[in-house]
Amino acid sequence: MSFTRLLIRRHRATLSAWLLVLTGLCGGTVSSYQNTYATEQQRRTAVALAQEDRVSTLLYGRLPDPGNAAQMFTWELGAILSILTAVMAVLVTVAVTRAAEDDGTIELVRGCGVAHRRPLHSALALLTGVALVLGVGCGAAVGLGGGHVEGVTWAGAIVFGATTAATFLVVSALTAVLAQVAATAGQARMLGLTAVGASFAVRAFGDAGQLDALSRLSPLGLRAAAEPFSADRWWAVGLAVLAGVALAALAQLLSDRREFGAGLVRRRDSRDSRLRLRTPVGLATRIGRSSLLAWTVAVAAVGALLSSMGAGTVRQSQTGDLGGFLGSQLGTGDPAAAYLAYCNTVVGILVCAYAVLSVLAAQHNERGGLTDLVLAVGVRRWAPLAAQTLVTAAGCAVILVVTGTLSALIAPMVIDGNQVAVRAFSYAVGQWPAAVATAGCATLLTGVSARLAGLAWVPFAASTLFALLGNLLGIPHRIQDLGFLRHVPDVAGPNPRAEALLVLVALGLVLSFLGAVATTRRDIATD
Amino acid sequence: MTEYAVRVEGLVKRFGTFTAVDEFALNVSPGSVHGFLGPNGAGKSTTIRVLLGLYRPTAGRVRVLGLDPATHAAAVTKRISYVPGEVTLWPNLTGQEVLDALAGLRGSRNVAAEKRLVDEFALDTRRRVRTYSKGNRQKVALVAAFAAPTDLLVLDEPTSGLDPLMEELFQGCVRDAAAAGRTVLLSSHVLGEVEAVCDAVTIIKDGRLVEAGRLADMRYLAASTITARPLSGEVEAVSERLRGLGVAVETDADTVRLSVPRPLVPAALGVLVEATADDITCTPAKLEDLFLRHYVVGAR
């Protein structure tokens, strides 16, 4: 078996899940763009507004003329797709490069007569293959799903697919470079995601400031440079591929100059510190501390950025109708409240992702043998999982309070409206029940079986889908309401109702309790 | 009769259709050092995990320090020190922080003993766990185990990553623990180590008990090996007389080699001395001889 095939075999579940979600997202949404704007007049108004609006420009880039359904799709959904693609590229690249080195599997393979450059070459080959499958999948999904959608052509669909593939390729190659620099896999992942954040910021400010050159420097600006369904610029895709190849070559160069298992950056591995803790909660807090800090900074930054960009949208929904993705998000009611609710839904999604990851750490510890150690010093069987859930819930609260406070300070300066600060804070903190319910699902699954714990992403994905695309996809409201997100009432509006939030918290508590009880009725899991 | 520190009767543990442990029994006397032997995959670690309450037995009666670990796991493990076969620690913590965490969770600690053991094992506790080798991770677990004020030590192949000097230190620690009245259950493949420190052993194979008892008794029952060189021309005659005692004899040119049960050793030696044979050697049974025959297994 070649090393490349070994990598595919090892990561096939994760890769298939990502590919399925991303192609499904393209194929499932493209046709809804035909129906979103019923009349030509409505569409023109929306296009004019979207082209003028600063926040839409920051979020999605600039909408090219004439703004037909295909261009709308590329502009809005394409922006979401390119971010997801970039995140996928970072996670997959680290998993097949540094993570495999840190866990010792590459060492084993290198000891079997595999040439020292082979692991990196195989990883790059795998990533190229994934990029191709992703590109073909997204292109075909758009081409097939959008047969009757105005402006969708096969030539454009192919460029759209190629753009997605090239975005994946560039971010992967960049992450491969960072993986040579970082001291550990975790650090490489962090650097890669920071790079994606920076790419988004560069693109956003380039587009907002009409600095095309700047926005095209960003891997996330490729979609705007290639303009599928408008200009179909193949050379832009070609340049991106060349950049990817150059970065891959750089990764190779750096890889030759570093020690196996260590990055170019050294880390301090010695310190005089003591740990004063007596409970599993104390331990879980200490172990999760650095990741909580990183999440708090990232979520607060995203939340503050979104809130600060709201002025245009709010004014726009006060004057005319705002269609498409953003329009479907905002709905009716007080424009400022609607916008803040939308921003904080995004915050809620991020916090729920943190909740799932954080609870799943319990499962990770169990399979890795750390829970054995803890239980063997007299800790009760249910305590490690319960502690992890408690620390997760508290961590979510910390992230949301910090995000809410920051938004409450920034939003009133840019958004006109009543009680903007109160609303900004309450919409952020109001995401906590959704996070608790998500954590509860993860706790129950982990409690029932460490092997099933990964299914905790299912309720998360469903809630996210309902919240972001529910209206666009025409999912009935009574089903959308089953999602954990978008239940936060407008506290400054007439008679705010918080029943849904109480239900979510109660659900989280009950599921967590059941999960903790379930652990006591099963064997500890080992890999 | 004294109460056993560990008493297992008729233990069965199944995972789906696979029976890892089948009608197994284990008795460990308090204050003893008990060796737990068996080939890889025989069910040693599974049994140990049942003793710690990490696995629930499918059937059988298990008592550890007088309690049932399936229902009183925390109460049992408060009084146990455990060193797993594969030591995983939190990679971001330093060795010292891991010791702090484990002692803090246990709620009892012997700081002086811990300091002494850290020095003896030459462990740099300021370094992060991620930089530790397997041996160093094992040292952290061993320091935590020996330093904790517990009654029973459950050690699952604890020395597989240690160098010979540390191995010797480890044996000293086990003897000290036993001298202090603590009980030790030692799962190990290192027969020399078992021979050096254990009073009694239990052998498991394919999940079943094959042999258990005090080492001295087992050795007594096992055959010693005697070799000698009778005067030339007398090899056949001497062999005949030895066979008369009921002993199996192999001859090889001018040498005789015989396997003799302990009670017959004086008589066999008498025959050889009487025949004025040269180069008489008598080797008592080694643990290898006792155990290795149990190690031949098929994959499972």
C-alpha cells in the first residue's frame, strides 16, 4: 500500500464528510436563488442595495453587474463556501502533515524504508486530489442543480468549481508551510486558522476600500477575481494554482531544514509551576484554559466586527427590502434588533462549535487513557464527563459575556436605534442556552458511547443549517424551530418571550445528567 | 483466615462475542508481592481494569480491599495506586503539574516521599510531558504511585520502558512498599523481575487461570536439571541406574543430562557421586522453565 493510499484510508471518513457537506451546500442552494426575488423589480432593488451596502461588501465582496441569480449565488453562497473551504483546507492539511508526525505514525512509516520526503509529497498529493474532487463536485453540483437558474452556464459552473479547488489548494499549501514553522500540530492549526481570518480581513477591507489589488492578494478573494458566471477569468485560477505550487515548494524547502517532530520555531518546554487543584472541574479548567482563551479572542473579534459593520444594513432594511441570504436572515421587525440577532446567530454557531469540541475532549481523554489515570485516584466514574460539561458551559458563558460586552461598547457607536447596547449584549449572552443544549447532546452521546460521540456534530450542523439557510431552502418553520439557534427574544421589544431559552437550558441539563448517568453503566473505552 | 487484598472468583468478561477473561480466579494476600503473568492478550490488563472498576464484570465475584469495585470504584481506587501499561499524560503539563494534579484529585499526599522518589528516579519534573520519553512518562506514574499513601499498588507492566538501573531502583521500591505493609500486584513480562520481588504468582492464558501459587512451592515441584560426565565406558551403566530411580535421562557421547523432580535430586546426585562422574552440575528450575511453556499461544 502506498503512503498516499494509507493517508486516504486513514482520513476517508472526515474527507467524505467535508466533501459531502460542501458539494451539498452548492447543489442544495443554487436553485433557491431563482425564487428568492419574485419580480425583476425586486431583484434590481436588491442588487442596487447590495452593491451600495458596505456591510454586504465586507461580508461577501462586491456583486458584479447585472447581478443575475448565478452572480448572486456566487457572491453570497460562494463567500460562505470559500470560508468553509479554507477552514477545511487548514484542518485537513494539519491532520495529514504535522498531526501524523506528532502522533508517531510518520515515524513508524519512515522506519519502513519510506524516503524522508515521501510523507510530505504524499500529503500534498492527497490534498491535490481532494482539491480536484472538491472542484469537480462543486462545479457539477452547481451545473446540475442550477439548470434552470438565470445565468448558470456549464462554463461558469466549471470556473466556479475550479475557483473552489484553487482556494482549497492555496490555503492547503499555505498551511503546509505553516506546519513546518509551528512547534506542534495544535499551533499549526491555530496559525492556519489565523491566516484564514487574516485572509478574510484583507479581502473585506480591500473590497470595502475599492482596492482590488489588495483583495486579490487574499485566497478568499479568488472568487471575485475569477468571477464565475460573469467574466470567467481562467488566468486568475491559473495564478492561484501557481501560488499554491510555489507555497508547496516552500513547504518542501522548509521541511528539509527542520528537525523531525519539531518546527522551525522552538518552544520553551521547561517551567517551574505548580498546580493547585482538588477536583476534576479544576483539572478540566486547567487543561482547557488556553483553548478557551483562543476561542474567546476569536469569537469576540468576529462578534465585534459584525456588530460594527451593521450601520448600512440597518439603514437599508429601514428604507427598502433586503433580499437574498442576508434578507432571509433579517426578516421583519426592528432593523437594529434584527441585525444584531443575525450577527449573534453567527456568534452562537461559533460558541456551539466550541461547546461540541470542548465536550468531545472528554471522549478524547477517555480513549487516550487519561480518564483511566483520573479514575484510578478515586474520582467517581461520572465526574470527568460531568466536569468537562460544566467547564464547557462556563467557558461558553465566558466567551459570550466578553463578546456581548465588546459588542455593547461598539454597536451603539455605529448603529442607530433604540437600546442598541442592551440588545447587542443580550443577543450575545442569549446564545448561551443553545450552547448548553448542544453541549448536552454531546454529553449524552459521549456518556452512551465514546465511539458515537462524534455524532454530536449532527444536531450542531442541523441547527446551523436551519439558522443560516432554513428560509432560503424553504424549510418549514415548525422544523426550523427545532434548531437550537435563533430563539433569542428582543429584550427591548414588546413582551419578550424566553420560554424557548428555558426549554433549551432544561434540555441541556437533562441530557447532560443522562449522559453522566450513562457513563456509570458502561465500560471505559479504549482505542 | 486473613482477608485477601484482592479476591476474584469465577470472573468472566466478554466484549460482544469475544470472551477476554473466562472463569478466572485471583487471590492476593495482604502485604504480599504478587506476580501476574501471561502472554500478550491473555487478559491481564482486562482483569486489572475490572479490579479498578473501569470495566464491569460480565459474571463473577470481585473484591478489592474488601469492596466491590463495580459499585464502589471511587472508594476502592482512593486506596489504590495504579500504573497503566501505556502511560498517557497531559502533554501540556509539566511532570510536576501532573504529580500535583493526581495528588490533588486523590486528596492525600506524601510530599517527602514524592520528593525523594523524584530524586531517586532522576526525573526532571520541570519539563513538559510532551518532551518526555516513554520511560520518563512511566517514571512520573511510578513516582505518583509509590508516593501516594495507599494500601494496594496495581502495576501493569510498569518497567517496560525503564533502563536497568531504574529497573533495580523499581525493585527496591516494591520491596520497601511490601516492607511497609502495602500489597503489590505486579503484571510483568520480565521474569527476572518477578523472580526477584514476588512471593506468589498467578498465570493467565487465553483468559483462563493456568497456574497459581507461592513461588517457593512451584519451584519445589518443578524439575531440576543435572548434567555430569561419567568415566568413559560407564555412561550406559550410570544411565541405567538413574533410569532405575524413575528419572528421564538423555545421553550425548560422554555426557548425561537428566531432568529430576526436586525430591529425587539427592538420590540422583548420590548415583553420580558414587560413579565418580566429573563436572556434575545441578541447576534448580528457573522461572523461564516454569512459565515459558504457558506462553505458547495462538493469535486471539
